[in-house]
Amino acid sequence: MLDRTLVAVFSAVLLVALMVGMVDLLVPFLHRAEFDVLCRTALFRMDALGGLPEADRSALAASLEAAGFEDVAVEATEGAPFGAPLVLEVTAKARLPTIGAGFVGGEEVASLWFRKETLCRRISTYAGEVR
């Protein structure tokens, strides 16, 4: 009876250690996914507008900083004619929690980079829209 109890306790401890390790490995992927979602949203807006105005660049930087990213830099094409390239480049740093030996918590800084290029598909339909 004692042997089954010891095996059950050891298995429970091992399962908890594996779960903590899996969560520790999952956190960087979730941060990267959040970063990509915010940047892709700005890229879609950039495609719809034919460029990314300064107000939208500032809004992207503010939303990234609100999500916990630091040292955010946004470079984007402000306006482009039909067929010209639109480039969005975003760099940021994220502090990621880590668990070291003996379950001691720590922090690691990861650099994130997003760069996408697409062609401007916005067609101006009247003279007032041309930039």
C-alpha cells in the first residue's frame, strides 16, 4: 500500500513539474502571437488606406506599449500610389518570465521584429483622394 502512495506522490510531483515547464515554454509564443496580431492589424489598415498615417503609427506604438512591450519603433510608408510598395517594420523588446534551476524565477529580454511588404492596391477614384 505504501508503494502505491509513493508512486502516486512522485507521479503528481513530476506532472506538476512538467506542466510548469510547458507553461514556461508557451509564454514566449503567446507574446510573439500578440505582437504579430497587433502588427498585422496595422498592416491591414495600411493596405486599406494606401499607407499608415502618423496617428495610426502612434496608435500602434501605444497599443504595443500597453500590451507590455518596450522600446517600440514603428517605420511605415505614409502614402503610396497604386502599385508602389508599402512597408511596415516594427521592432520591440519584451520581458519574458523564466524559471531557472530550482524553480527560481527570472526575467529574459527578447527582441521582436516584424517586417512585411505589400503592394498598394488602393485606387484613387477622384482627384481629392490623390496624395
